[in-house]
Amino acid sequence: MDQVTLYGATYSVFTRIARLVLEEARVGYRLVETDIFDRDSLPPGYLDRHPFGKIPAFEHQGFRLFETDAIARYVIENVGDSGLVPETVPARARMTQIQRIVDNYAYPVLVWGVYVGETGGEEAGPLAAETVEQAHKVLAVLETLWAGPYLLGAALSLADLWLAPVLVLFRYAPTGRALLSEFPELESWLQRLQARPSMQATRFPRELAPSAQDAL
């Protein structure tokens, strides 16, 4: 597969997911840094690529896509056997279930509710009890689905790539670290994932900061 262009931000969970898919599928790509919170800095014509003004967006040989699911599917089906999609129907269904849990429950509460709510600058502050309870529930559900050593069992899948970036940020919040420590299987899984070359190649700016290790 020829090199692709990915528009996104290194701080973005969903941009990182798309990058992880590309890295694990060994597809070369060019990342065009796209900060959706600074509309004046958007690449020319970006809203034609993503009319909703979000990230990531993708282009390969003139074919444009947005939505991380669609990008992942396009990459995997072009590469062929990337190993990221399991062969059996139950495993594929479980993978999709975990991806949707991440999109609909984990990302909103673990990233925006806990990570941003507790570390997001001047507006950060004590978390509502409901937010902490929701975060605990998300982790509890995910741990019940964990098969080990990866989320679906013996092999890495899209489920792992979907969840890992969320938990990386979540763990930088004090409440996130405390909650994750209650779920040792997920915590050890995340440590193994972070050692993968794809995770090292796509680190968030927060992970690269000089004080980043102090938060872990």
C-alpha cells in the first residue's frame, strides 16, 4: 500500500488510534498536524476533508475518508492479513463491542470527564462523584471482557488499539491512576501495550514532556 496522508493532532486519541493501525499494519504515512481547537491554523480546505471539523481525516491516492473506523477498515482491507481483525465471528463481535464501549463510554468519561476534568488547566477541579462512579464502571466492564494477554486473548486486535490511548491519558489524572490500580489486569495490559514500537512511535506530547515520568 502506498504512503497515505493522515490529518490529525498528536494530542488526539482518535488520531493516535488511526496512527496505531497504520503502524501495526506497516503502512507508511505522512501526518499533517491539524489542531481543531485553533481554526485559524487548519490546513487549507480542511473542512472539505472533514465537514464536521474534527480529526482524523485521511487520503490515499486521491481517496478521502474521515471517521476512525472507516480509516482502519480501509487500511486493513488494503493491506490484507494485518492480524488486527480476528478470524472467528464471536471474536470479531467482541472486538466491535469493545471499540464501541471505548467510543461511547470510555472516551467521554475517562478522557473528558476524568483526565481533562482533573488536569485541564484553569477549569480543572475536583471531580463529581458521578464521574468517578462512571469511570469505575467502565473499567469494571472492560476488565470482565479482558481475555489476556491482549483484550481478546492471545493476539493483538483493533480492540487493544482503541482502548490503549484512552487509558494512557486517563492514567495521568490522579483519580485515573488510583482507579486503574484497582484493576490489575488492565493495568498490566496497558504496560505491555506501551512497550510496543507502535505505541512508542505515536506517543502523546504529554508522554514526551520532561515531567511525564513523574505522573506514572
